[in-house]
Amino acid sequence: MKVTSGNIRAWERLGQKGTVFNYGLIDLASENDNIRVLCADLSYLSGMDKFIRKYPDKFLQVGIAEQNMMGIAAGLAMEGELVITSTYCSFIAVRSLEQIRQNLSNTKANVKVIGTFAGVVSAKSGVSHWATEDLAFMRALPNLTVLSPADSTEAYKAFNAACRLDGPVYIRLSGSANCPVVYENDYDFEIGKLVKLREGSAAAIISTGLMVKESLLAADLLSEKGIECAVYDMHTIKPLDKEGLSKIFSKYPMIVTVEEHNIVGGMGSAVAEFKSTLNNTPRQVFLGFNDCFTEAGSQKYIWSLAGISHEEIAKRISKELEI
């Protein structure tokens, strides 16, 4: 499907998972008869109803059996099917980690694992439904591509790109409707390539997922104080855009990594690991959950507690720059 302003507005209302499951899946199924979709008792919450009505023979409801779902998916993939699985990010990354490691990562199975309700979007459900460690777990698995789109349009593009890739992919999606728009027009999406969204010289903010929009808003606040920061969208956590990062390291005196995730093992850690192999690189500020959980509340309240709301991001950068 062509990306248009009308589609972008519709996808904004649906949110990332609604866009992928209402549009991405149906587009894919219309072109590929070998697609199979597996869901762990979340088809209604995921917005798969339209797809199921149109392609009932391509859908399998496995119930609350996330570990079994990964084994079934691997088996179908070995028979030549393109398999999409989905449930909460938290259940994928923790409950099903062994099955993903053994059945998908180890065998390079052509399975696309879509984690919904990323970060703390299920804020009031508490820690059991939060996903603040999934990037760390997933990026540690060999042969697995890890994607974290910034908005609904990028979620649609990331899903399409993932399905063209042969091998296992993990896509981390927010669960909310009315997803803030980052991309107001069509653009080139390429797995493993950073996207520069804003110019600036004081620092480079590298963000992923919903934090991309928060970082843009933070940059607006900083600009009002005369502090101009560049903003980059790091939609691919693995493979890392080493060429793009090298250019950033050579250009800015400070980089700030922002993620709705634990700073231990996440996107910021991936950046730091590569940066440590180079000489004369800028210092890095890590913004995310500082190796902790917080009390439950609304998503934005938890962001504020973790220091990743746009207001808190701007305050921290201003302080770090001592302006």
C-alpha cells in the first residue's frame, strides 16, 4: 500500500499494532498465499479481527500458550511458510525466550515475532505486563534482526521490510491507539540505517520507539533556550548502523541515547558497545529506566519518573551541557 497523508492519519488513530494488523497483514496476505499468523489469545486486543474475517484459513489461535506458539511457528516455517506470531512484548521476551532461542534464532527460521504493548504502555497493569528488558534479551540472540519503529507509519514500513527478509525478526510495537506522528510524509526506510530528523550541533539525540517523538519535542524545548540538538531515529537495534553512528561520533561533542527500556543492555548499550571500539568518541548520556522498576500509573507518569518525558529529557540535556 502506498503511504499517503490520508493513510498516515488513519494509522495514527489505529496506533502501531492496529496499523500492522489491519493494513500490513492484509496487504501481505493478498500477495503471499504462504503466510500464517499465530496469536496467543490476543487477536481482539491486537486488532486482528478484519484479517481473521478475510483470511480465516491463514490464522491460528493458540491460546495462552506463548512458548508453544514459538514451536508451532518454527515448524510451519520449516515447511516453507512465512510465519507471523504476536503477543505482549513482555511474554515474548521473558516467557518465550528459550523457545525463541532454540527454535527460531538457532535454526534461522523465517518467523516474524511481533511484540505488542512495548515499554510501559500497559502501565497500570504493573511490571508483569511491562517490557523494559526485551531489547536486551532479543539483541543478544544470534541471527535475529531487532526493529523498534517510531510511529505507525514506520511500523507499517518495518513490518513490510521484515517480511521481505529471510530469517527471524523481532518487531517491538507500542500498544496505544492515537500514536504520535513522527513521519508526516513518505520516506525511505531501510533496515539497519539511522534516520536523521532534525539538525543541531550541541548534541545528538539518538532515540528509538516512542522516544523519538519525545526527543523531537525535547529538542523544541531546548531550541527555545538557544540549544540546538540533532535528533536521530534508531529504528533498527540489530544490525547496528555502524557507518551512521561513526559519522555521528565524529560530529557531535555529546550524544544522548533515549529509550523506553532499561539502560542496561538496551539500545544505548548497543551504541556504547560499538563506540568503545573507536578512538576519540564523544561522551554518552543514557536516558531510560536506570536499572529499576517504578510504581504503576499512566504511561506518561512513568515516563516522567524515569526521566524520559520530553520535559525531563530537555532538563537533563540542558544540565549535561551546563547551560
